[in-house]
Amino acid sequence: MRHIDPLRTDDPERIGPYRLIGRLGEGGQGIVYRAAGSDGAPVALKVLHPRLLRGASAYARLSEEIAMVRRVADFCTARVHELATDGDRSYVVSEYVDGPSLRELVERDGPLRGGALARLIVGTASALAAIHRAGVLHRDFTPHNVLIGPDGPRVIDFGIARALDSATTVTSGLVGTPAYAAPELLRGERHTPAADIFAWAVTMTFAATGHPAFGADSVAAVFHRILHDEPDISAVPAPFREVLGRCLDKDPRVRPAARDILLQLLGYQDVEAASAAIELPEGIRTPDRLTIDRGISPGNLTRPDRFTRADRTLVAPRRWPWAAAAGCAVVVAAAVLAFFLWPGGSVPIRRPAVVPGPAVTVGSANFAESSLLAEIYAQALAAKGYRVTRRFDLGDRETYYQQVRSGQIDVIPEYLGALAVALDPSSEAATAAEVDRVLARVLPPQLELLRSAAAEDKDTVTVTRRTADRYALHTIADLRPVADKIVMGGSPEFQTRHQGLVGLRGTYGLNFRSYQPFATDDRATMIRQLENDQIQAANLFSTEPALAEHKFVVLADPKNLFSAQNVTPLIYRSSLSATGRAVLDAVSARLTTADLLRMNVRILRDGTDRRTVAGDWLRQAGLAGSPIPPDPTSP
């Protein structure tokens, strides 16, 4: 049972609707109480130190982080219920876990062994995979933040440290506990999922040996070892030593993702192939179907996966003797049942006739070219065995970006310059190199940009030949003396963006007579009004077929208001394996601006279906061997 200290004289009896029963502990973020809700159910209630939430912006930042945290699947984690206030107190309510912390357990009983260690390692790896899938970083994964409950280990306090980092840093400027800090954090780099992986491995080393991987003496000595020395994992049992060693690599790019760690722990030697077979809730993969005959024996247990071949029976990878005891609820799911029923010997595995591949959701913005690019991505991935869900025409960037950030969308085509400005409105990056530097700084760690295509589709200010001749227009700057005679047309979003009307005013000093907004999908009306001189200038994309068809004039942009806009897949980092990334990189390697223009002409002028256009381009590019059948689940 978890140790509970009595309330002190200065502790309140109630906070909000919760009755306080005792103290569970106190740390840098606040005091944690054992409490009971109005229904009597036990909860853990953390009252945050007032200094951490000075001002409405700090509370709003924490509210946003708690909203992200609540998306984390609650297997092997303590579920966060709410963030609330009571007078001048702010508090976080979470699931109560009746058990000691990992630190207390090891200090009391010594290092874990056998099945207890296996349950801990596999359970916490599952928890970390779920946390990362929800777009959250733990930032303080330590033995103190792992509770050993009656039903197995639970990870707590994930995500909150980010919102409170102004007051929870140690002398190095890091968030969290020094002995568990990754080397890149000591170098001043930002926290990524790889830093959580490093802290997890140090914590598991502590569980297995009784001490962190780089010691726990002075901060300076520990930091020196983390930066320069190899970890001390010699006493870690052999089945886990190799896994933890990879996770403790000095280079964060070499460390495996939490999901890959879990697969390897379960005995998969080929993680790439195994990822097709496992898909757990909220991003940890389970198999699409598991076939277990009624009379279970090693001879009739079958498990479909991609690394079994149709022409042979595969002997499953090595079995670790601890597997039968690794009983965290998520791990005992059907995805890994074959590994736990038979801790020794070999399990024959036979492949069924049809094996669904890994699932991926591809999205697009609400304009034709974005949907076309998304369709190219979807068909290319489907040709490599992915099960693709299409969610196209989601809306503008302000709408779809949040869905990618939270993991609802796995892949979406992006335009680099526009994305950079969206994430950093103060950015004035113009060249591709400048845009790349901005995105490297501001892109959230759960997202990743893959290889950029040479294809580029930039915003333009476009006029008719008649208007260009009338006012001697060659560049955007030439509009300034006559801007009060010009009605500018474009999308509603263009009116409020820096790479839009705001930037035209600030960079070129243009104050148009008026601005005429058009629905994003109503380009035909805008083009017709430009041709008829109802508007005199329009924001059209550089791959717009009407530019050549109507002999419009694109005004040069000498001040580089409209930045480099190379087409690039934006992905939720943990959603694609190396195979999927290679597929999209191959698309980008072949896609040119001329290709985009030709495909846009077919869709926008000729009315050809985007599936046909995308499939034709993939075959011409050598990326699909045969036509892709329609997806009955997509419009």
C-alpha cells in the first residue's frame, strides 16, 4: 500500500469538491494529497505552488498541456482527470494508484528481478509509447514518477513539467532531475522524445541495479559522465542490457522510439516488419486479427505478421524466460499473446492468405492541389501495403495543423514557408535555408518534416496584361503609387496573414482601395472577376493553370515577401516506419513544379478525377506498378 502522512494543521480539509485525507508527498511542483471525490472515489490531488502559475498566460499554458495529457491512453499511466482552481489554489486531479514509487520500492526492497523487472520494463515502455503518440513529452521520467500499483506499474506526472518549466529548472537550466537528463539537454538543445527514452533507460537501470546508469553523486560529476562516459549497465540482466544500451546512446538520433523498444522487448528481431502486426490503442499497434485455435498448443497457435513468408513456417524469435510474467494489461493484449503463452521453446507461426499492412491516415487542406498531393501520398503508401484512410479537405492550416499535432492525422502535404510563418508569425525567412532554420526551431517534437520536393507552389500577386500595361507594373513594388485604385482579391486567410495582405502593407507599403475575399474553393469566380476587371489584382498560386490560359502577369517579388514553398510531407513522427518514410521521400525526389502545373491543369481545367491524375503520375514516376483501386471509404 502507498504510504500516507496525516494532514498538517495548515492543510485545508477540502479543496473544491474533494475531501483531503492525507499527504502523499511534496516536491518542486507542489503538495500531493490523497483525496476523495463527492462519490467517495479515491484520487491524487496535487496543489501547485502559486509561484508556478503567475498570470493568466501561465494557467492557460498549463490548461493546454493538460488537454494534451488527457489524450494519453490510460493503460500503464495514471489518468489525469482535470485542472481546476479553488480560490487562489490551482490543482491537478489524477487517478490514485495505491502503491509505492519505484524509488521507494527499490530503496526498501532492493533491485527488481525476474518477472517483476520484466513487468516494469515492458509496462513503462508501453506507457511511454502511448504518451508520445498523444503528442506529449514526459520531461521528467524518473523512479519517483513511476508508481507500482496492484495491477502493475503506472507512469505519472507526464507533460506537466513543460508548462511549469520556468520554476522547475535545476542549475543547468534543465527541466527535471539531473541524473536522468539526456546529454543533448546538457548541451542546451530542446527536449524531444529521444530525451524521454534516455531518461526511461536510466530509470530502468536504477530498477535493475539500484543506481542510475551514470551515478547519483554530485551534479557536476553526473553531468560529466552523461556527456563523456559509457553508462554502467553491466549489472542489468542480459535480456535487457542491449535494449537499454541503445537507449543510452549519446546521439539522440540513434535511440529507438518507444514503440520500437516495446516491439523488441516482446521478442521481435525485425522491428520494421513487426510494426505491421501491432497496433495498440492511441498509437501502439495491435495485430488486425489474431488466430488462436480452441485447443491451444504450440502446434496450433498462429499469428499473422509481415515477416512470416507464405512459403514457410517461421520459428518465432527468441523467447525470454521472463515473458510469462510480463502481465501489464496492454502487453497481455492479443498483439503479444503468442509471446507470453509459451515462455520457452519455439512457436510455429503460419501466415494467413491476407495480411493487412500498417494503418496510416492521410489528410489534406481544403484546396485542390493539397488534395492531389495527399492522394499521391495515399496511393504511394497503399502500393507498399499500407492501409490508408483518407481525410481530405479538412480546412485551412489553422484547422488541420492541430489535427496533425495531436496525432489524428499521420501525413499531410505542407508548404514550408507558409508553415514557418504559421508557427512563428514574426518570421521573415525567405530563402529555403532560412525557412529550414525557423522550422528546426519551432516545429513540435512529435512532428517531423520529411524530404522536400523541388516542386514549389508560391503565393503570387497577379494582374491581367491589360492592368500591367496600364500602370507599367512589373513588380509588386510598382503597385504602390496606384494601390488606391486597385481592388485586391484572395482567400479570407490571405487577408490576415503576413504572407498576405498584412505583409503587402508592411513590406511594400500597399494600401489597396479594398479587399475582396473569395472562398478557398471558388477560384473560378476570382479568376473571372480578375479577367473582367472587377478586381485588378489577385492572390493566385504559381501553379495555377489560369496563369497561362489567360496570359496573366505574375508580379515579381523583389523583397521576398513570399518565402520558399517547397512541397514537403509533414508527419506525426511515430506514425511511419522507415518503409513509409522512404516511400514519401521517393515521391518528393521525383516531384517537380512542372509536374504540379500539368496535374493541376488536368484537374482544374479538364475535370479529370484526382485519383486518376495521381495514379498516372505515380506510374510515370516509377512509383506504382499498376493502377490503384478506389478506396470505398473515401469520397
